[in-house]
Amino acid sequence: MAARAVWKGYLQVAELSCGVALYAAASTSERISFNILNRKTGNRVQRQYVDEETGKPVERDDQVKGYEVADNQYVVLEPDEIAEAVPQGDKTLSVDTFLSCPNIDTVYFDKPYYVAPADEAAEQAFAVIREGMRAKNVAALARAVLFRRVRTVLLRAQGPGLIANTLNFDYEVRSAREAFSDIPEMTIKGEMLDLAKHIINTKKGEFKPDEYDDRYDAALAELVKAKMEGREIKAPERKPQGKVIDLMEALRQSAAATDAAGKKSGGKKTSSSKRSAKGGQAEQRKKAS
């Protein structure tokens, strides 16, 4: 694998263990990014910590972390104190339990990683663990010290490797009950429900990641390219968002529109034009950079 591993250690299931490496499964490095400049000079500007009372810069050696316990009252923590409090990892991804693959709420998912054998000697034991999980259609919950924190990790078999998702802690996940508390109970039936089901049926498909592009990033790439070429920058036309006055009529119009779209495309979806657009977006990024 050409990518550089972000963590190396051991995957352990009971008495069976093997060396593994984690690779970041997602990256934002391809996104358009900007530097902050001084409008007058065109030079880059730097961020600097200043004392909020005196307004004077604070040198790195004089910067310490503080936990606020009351208004403007802090418990000061020295760097060596924090370092001693950080859990010491033994470089082991230890499996605690197995559970059915769908049996976990995706709201707990944090960051994805690919897991592969660390070397040739680990390949057979890795394959035994992977194929055992695949045969039983289970995921594994494991714990490890990753990036100075004890993390819970969900492992799933995929292809020749494993997919790992670090999981949010329970206290980090906000209550769905609280978020949905103001939604009234409502029964939908009859023609209204039939129309909704019809719209859903006509728009059924599969998840194809290559068909979805980052329109914001593409627009920024085009903006940079236009400025480099001295072209006039035209704001895109935005369709007015009308208020839905008659929900039933809106459903009927939506059903008619999806039917018409299905007949026009012959009931088949093509991704060639979207792949072409995506390729153009990547080319714009290269030119902009």
C-alpha cells in the first residue's frame, strides 16, 4: 500500500494476534484551501497569541493550558503534567466483543480507517480473523490508545482487509429524543402516503460515491480559474424557493415530475456525464493550484 500508515500495532482476539497497520480512509487534502493575506501588501499573515488584558504577544514557552473552574479562575496544567496523565498505549487493538454488523447506531461513527496486515508474517493470522468475522457476519468492538486517547473502534471485514471506525463516546453524542422532542405525532395515510411511496419507488437507486461531487469546491475552483484568466465572474442564477401551500398538490406535482424524468431517461441512470463532470472538477483544481 502506497499510503503511509498512521498507526501500527497488534490486533488481538483472545490468544490470537497479528501485526496491523491503520491507514486514513478519508482525506480533505484535495479540497480547495486558502491562505489569509494582508489586503494592502499581499503578504501572508500569521496568527499570534496575545494576552487579552495587556494585548501583548505571549511567547510559546509562556503558554500553558488552563481549565476554567469559575469566572476568570483557572486550574493551570503544565505540559509534563498533561503528558503523564495521557494513557500509555501498548500498541494493541484488543477486541472486547463481537456483534451483528447492522447492530450499531451510525451516529456514533467518528473517523474511518483501513486496517491491513503490517507485514507478510501477519497475513495468515489476519486472514483467519477477517474470514471468521465474514463467515459469522459480525463486527468487532476493540479498544486501543490511538493518538493519545483511549478509543473504541468498530472493525468490519471488507474485501481483503478490515474497515475501522473510531466511535464517538456516549457523552459526545447528543440525545435524539431532545432533538426530536418538538415533532408532533402524526398519522399519514390514504392518497398522501401513496404518493409519497410512489415518489420514493421511482427514485430508488444505489449508493455510487463517484456520482456525487463537491459543488462548493468545484465552484471555488472555477472562481480561482476565472480570476487567473481575467474572465468576468458571473453569479449563478438561483431558483426562487416557493412556499408549499398545498401539500397534496406538491406531492402530485412531484410524482408527475419523477414519472416524466423516468420516461425521458428510459428508466436507466447513467453516471458517465457525472464522472466527466467530476474529472473536469479535478482538472480545474490542478489548474487553480
